[in-house]
Amino acid sequence: MSAGTAGPSGSSRAPYEGERSVGQLFAAATADLSSLVHDEIALAKAEIRADVMSGAKGASSGIVAGVVLLASIPMFSFAAAYGLNAASHIGLGWSFFVVAWAFVLIAVVLVVLMLRFFKKVEKPKRTIEGAQATAEVLRNAKPRPATARELAVLEDRATQER
């Protein structure tokens, strides 16, 4: 075979100015796809980070509520003992009882805050939508057929090479 004739791959011609080779096109497509995947991962991390922060705030409120509720158990115990002792008079026992109820009220407020924070936790909607859109584009990607003008240019080049 001579240097000017086509080899087994179909063409041995060098790309014209401004034209990219198949390897360059494949490298560019791979780089674009890699960039798209990295962007999707960054979006997922950002959304999940916000949800984790909201969940952490809710969890800390729940932990504090649990500690306060545990602290109220001895108060209820003392209040019940002193309350039974001084059933007809408001004495030291009833004051312990009031303090215990104050702790319970604080715990209830913290539980309400915890539930509010947990309700804000959502699945990463934008990431899911973006990944689905990317998958749909890749599923429907088909090579574009050559236009009549591109076919005419290719025929002219083939004629000139002969």
C-alpha cells in the first residue's frame, strides 16, 4: 500500500486545519462526561451536607431533651416523697414537684425543636433530577447522520486524494 491510499481503518489522511481526530473527540467527550460526574457528586455532597447539619441539630436537641428528662426523674421522686408527706400543705415537696414539671416543659420544647429539624431533612432532589436527566441524555444519545453538504465535502476530498 502506498502512503496516500486508505488503510484497513478506512482513511489514512491527516485531519484538516480546525478538524479534530476521533481520539481528540473521544478524549473531549470523556473529559466532559468526567466533569459532569464530578459536578453531580459535588451537588450531592452539598445537599447531603445541609441535611446532615439539620439532622445533627435535631439530634443534639433530642439528646439535650433526654438528659433534661433524665434529670427530672430524681426531681419527680423527691417531689412525690415530699408531696405525700405534706399532702395538705404546700411545702418543700411541692416545690420540688413544680421544678420537675419545669424540667419536663423544657424537655417538651426541645423535643418540638428536634422534630422541626428532622422534618427539614429531605432527599437530595436536585441531585436525583440531574442524574436522571444525565442518564436520559446518555440513553437517547445517537450519532448524528451527516448532512448533504458534509457528504459532498467528503466526496470532494476523496476525489482529490485519488
